[in-house]
Amino acid sequence: MSSHSRRSLLLMPLALAACGFTPAYAPGGAATRLTGAVRAADPSDKNGFDFVERIEERLGRTEVHRYDLAYSIATESVGVGITPDNRITRYNLKGAIDWTLSDAATGQRITGGRVQSFTAYAATGSTVAGLAAEEDAAFRLMRLLADQVVARLIAEAAKLP
């Protein structure tokens, strides 16, 4: 590593601090405004349960909250690996979540959006193995989508009332 690049690396934190950059999870950072303050709507199915579980892992479970998180989950399984005899051996599980963050006291919408992603699973082997693979893919997909929602919330946290 050249002395010029070492010097740049050492000076970068100072430059970031000078421009007002604060790490999201640092004390006083944007994420701390959301910790324990967001309550996701009660889940109505396994996907919803996995989504809410991940939101609570990231932002904490709360009894008294400032914000309500409403969401709607849609998933679709699409066959992508097809053998010459037309058997599907691989699926993409696509998912989208429309979400809205509202003020718990007034019910007024603060922010919201849509996140999308996909994951895949193999449909080879026994029926039980295929079902287990599909369930695991759905679990991974809900975690991916929850992480995207949390990232968007953290990006908006500085503007929250």
C-alpha cells in the first residue's frame, strides 16, 4: 500500500465527520431513533411471521411505540430450471412488500414504499425435501425484504417526527 493511499485511508474518517456523516448505528445515529419505536402489524401467516420476526430482530420489540408499520406481502413461485422431459427442477421465489410507516398517535402516514427481491430453491429429491427447500427459500426471502424495509426506514429516520 502506498503512503498516499494510507494517508487517504487515515484521513477519510475526518473528512466524513466534517461533512456531517454519522454512522447509522452509532450513539445518536439514525437507527437509534427507530430502536424500540416501531411496531409491525400482527402477522397473519408464516411469511408475515418471518417478516415481523426479522423487523423485531433489527429494531427491537416494543410495548410502547411511536410508529406503526403496516405491510402487505405478495409472493410468486416461478419455475426456471426445466429438464428435456418438462420437469421443473429449480424455482425462483419472487416477493414484494408494500409498506407504510404511520405515526402511532395520529395515524398519519409518514413514509412508505415497496421492496422486492427473489431467492431460489431446488425441486429435486423427495417431496419432503422439496417442501423443506421451498419453506427455507420463503424464510430467506422474508429476511431479505425485512432488511430492505429497515434500510429504507433508517434512511428516512432523520426526517421522522
